[in-house]
Amino acid sequence: MPYVHDTLEALRKSSPAQTEFYQAAEEVLECLRPLFERSPHYLDHSIIERIVEPERQIMFRVCWTDDAGRVQVNKGYRIQFNSALGPYKGGLRFHPSVTSGTIKFLGFEQIFKNALTGLPIGGGKGGSDFDPKGRSDGEIMRFCQAFMSELYRHIGPTTDVPAGDIGVGAREIGFLYGQYKRLTGRYEGVLTGKGLDWGGSIGRKEATGYGAVYFAENMLAARGETLAGKTCLVSGAGNVAIYTIEKLQELGATPVSCSDSRGTLHDPNGIDLALLRELKEVQRTSLEAYLAQHPGARYIPAGDYPADGHAVWRLEGEVAFPCATQNELTEADAETLLGNGVTCISEGANMPSTAAAVDRFLAAKIAYGPGKAANAGGVATSQLEMAQNSSMEQWPLEKVDAKLKAIMANIHRQCAETAAEFDDPTNLVLGANIAGFRKVADAMIEQGVC
């Protein structure tokens, strides 16, 4: 279909050197070909030309002072991609790898992820190339205050509600919210991931990891299997990975790995979750320190990784949870995982598998849950936090978790039913993209050209 090809080529010309964004856009648009054949009216309304362009792109400098009194300068971004279904919703990422292309890819994915939740939220994303690692609390506070001093004029509880992402946890959300409150004089639900004593939701921190596990449960249940007794591979060592590991252990599975930027940890007896939390949340140190208490475990430094992939995916397991960052799982990794007997993959990170790796998984017809479906639990619970803020309530964990489980089951159902509708029942990538797109596109048509 030349229409899709022409749109992608025009995107490359209008948004040069944004490879991650092209990758995300191409995956979605290629999946939409069978939909356009059945429903050409979407083309008549120029929906795909409109949906690949953000409604608003905000870029700004962030000037702040470090502990030595030197002025530092970073770039800040907020991409408000699509508001057809509700206020923009998506996290803030603080990491030196952040570029406008990174934020655009994340914001684009967020449109369809948020649509799949069934909740009234649009898609957006933001962040900065600021690196919190090695910075003091005072430096991080001053950076967050400088960042919010520009961002505050573009967000609001019914306009755009950011959350956390890589490099933005409870500490950063607190500093950002405090500055927003100082500048506006308003105490309102403009950020999610807040502290439990001042508007946060019980269960929000756990939600992305728990949700990825619940999605895997649904995929396995559709094949007559459970997670109990299965060996699981997990990448990452942040919130998503930690709570993926926690929920897997609760359900009787054995997670045997985790990773950070410096290396991979493999404990064939199962990850010691309490120790992992101590190392990453309290001491903020390398995973290598785990070996002092568990000499039977193995640590693989990043310098010893295979040239064509990541050490964590060269381990043996049955279910994999990529929970670190985009494009961490290569085609060679995919071949190894399939060769080692992995039959289920649930992505806790955003677009963690390369396009070639995804093709391998789809060809093998394993249970594969793409990030825009499998990791939607985080943003879904963020919306539940917004609902609690609006009603001045705080729900118990049982209520939040029950809603999260129901949302993840519903996302799986939508993806599976849509994939079957288009005669490709094992392809949840196709199902997720078409199901999410139809909701947004129908709303855009009903709201007119805007």
C-alpha cells in the first residue's frame, strides 16, 4: 500500500535523524494495512498523516547550579502528541541518552498504550538529557526546580499530567511537584507517582511490573498454562524489574536474573529480592555487590557481553520480561531465547525488542506481549491516581490491584480478539496496534479537523 510507504517517507523528511521514532511509527503503520483495506474511510480523513505529527512539541533549556557553584545547562522536552481521548499522559525521563527523537517515539507509543487501557487519557512524553547518577540530592532538587519552572506553564490536571520514567522516581516527582505548587499556588493532581501522604496512589510504584506479569498470565492462560514453576528472565533493576520479580515470586515462578547499565546478575536459585532492593533503592550501587552474600550467583560485566546482544538473554529460561530500555533485545538475542525454549515474552519496557527480534517472535508464534500492551499497567494506575485526586480519596491496595488486574485482562482480550478478527490470532502486535488506533482515530474523526 503506497499510502503507508509515502507517509513514512514524508515523516523521515520532516523529522530527520529520529530513528527510534521511525521504528515505532513503521511498526504501527505496517500493522494498520489490513485495517485500511477493510476501512478506507480512515485514509479519507488523513488520520495517519495527522496521528504521526504531535499536536505540540515543547523544547527548552534548563539552567541550574551544581554543588561547586557552576552553572549547568541541559535540554528539556515535552511532546504533547494526541489528546483525542483525554489530557496528555506520559512520563518524564531523565537520562543522558534522551533526545527529541527518543521523546517522540515514547510519546507516539503512549497514544496507543493509553487507548488500550480504556481510560480517558491521551498520549504524551517528556524528559531531559540530565543524568541523575552521581548527583547529590541538592543538585537533583535544583535541576528539578529549574525544569519545572519552564514546564509548569504547559501542564495541568485536565491538560497534561506527567509521571515518572527512567531517572525520575519518587524523589524527583517530589521536587517537581513542590516547585509546581510554589509557582502556581495550587495543590492539584498535575503529576502522578506522588508520595502516598500527598496525593499518591497505593500500588502505583508496583503497577508497571505487576501489570507485565498479569499480561503474561493472561497470555499463558490462553494457552492452558500458568507461571507457577517457570524459570523467568528479567532485565533491568529499577521499579519495573523489581516489581516484576516480586509478583513472579508471589505467583510461584522463579526469576533468575536482573541487570543494570554496568552488568547482568544471574542467580539460578532465584533473585534475593530483599537484597536487590537494598542494593538498588538504598545503596544505589552495582549489582556485583550481590555476590558478597550469594557467592553461587554470577555477575557478567557489560564489557563481557556478546557483540551482537545482551548477556541476560543468553541465559536459560521459559518466560522473559525485558524491563530495562528500548532496543535492548536484538535479533541474535531472540534466536537464543527461542533456542533455549522461551515460549512467552512480556515487555515491561517501551519497545525493548528491535524490529528484527519482534519478527522472530511473531514467526515462532510464541506468546509475545508488546510493550504498548504489556506495560500499560503503569499508566493505567496513574489514571487511577488522577481519579483519586479528583475525588479527594485514597483507595486501598486491594481496590487498585483488582482494577489493575481487570485492566490488563481487558487489554489482552482486546488484542487477542482484534488479532483474530484480522485472521492472525497469535499476533498481539497487530491486535494491539489496530485496537488502539481505532479508538483514537474514531475519536479524531468525531471531533473534526483539529
